[in-house]
Amino acid sequence: MLPESVGPWLPPNGRVVSSQRRRESAPTSGEDTSDALGVDRGSGTLMTLLVIGALAILLPGSLAVVTAVQANAAARGAADLGSIAASGAYLRGTTPERACAAGAEVARRNDAVPAGCTITAAGRAEITTTVTVRVPILGLRTTSAVARAGPLLVGSRP
């Protein structure tokens, strides 16, 4: 009987095999290794193909979402700046048409297309802008944004 300290290191059948005997019983290149590798044979290749396939599906979709979000942010930024410019120009004494032209110019400089402009008598400007981008998979898409700027009168709602 072996001491207990050796017990956990023994193979399940309880037989100790020398390293020389293990080398002799190892399969050579011409032998069938299915028993030695078991059911895990080829699973690494399958997992690699699954990961590559998942990435091939997820990456273009993620790129499409990121592109759309970036285009919407650009449209909102251009509308914000355009409405501030239009309101500021109107409050400095220009006509509503010239104020809208100033807001439209600011929107164009921010890579957006001005789509509408209104200015109230109180000096509040509302500008609509659009941005068109090529979204992967979906093609050309247009997003729009509306922004308002101007003085807030006491007792009025924005």
C-alpha cells in the first residue's frame, strides 16, 4: 500500500506508469489519435470559425449604428449653432430673412443643409438642418434636427 501523500497523484486506475513507458505508448504520426484526443478534436477550429462569423455580422452593424449616431449629432450641432446665429443676428437689428441667411450659413459651415428657418417677433429663431451620410449596409440616409434659440421672455414657455 502506498502512503496517502502519493494517493492524489496516481492515475484513476491506480497504476503508476513511468515516463519511458508513456513515450513508448504515445501515438506516432501514422497512428489513429482519436482515442488520445477524445471528442475535443477540431473544436478549436469550430470555435474560431464561430467567432469570425459573429464578428463579420456584428462589426458592419455596429459601424452602421455609429455612423447614424454621428450624423444625427452633426445635424443637431449645426442646428444649434445656426439658431444661435440667426437669433443673434435678428436681435442686432437685421431683417428675419438676413438673420435666417446667417443661420443657414453657419449650418452649411458645419456640414449640414439648412432645411427651414423661422424667427418670431421676440427674436426666437428655429432652424431645421439635415445631414446625409452613407451608412454601411443601408446606403444613403438623411437625418434632421430642429433647434431653437433666442431670448426667453418672463412668463412665457420655451
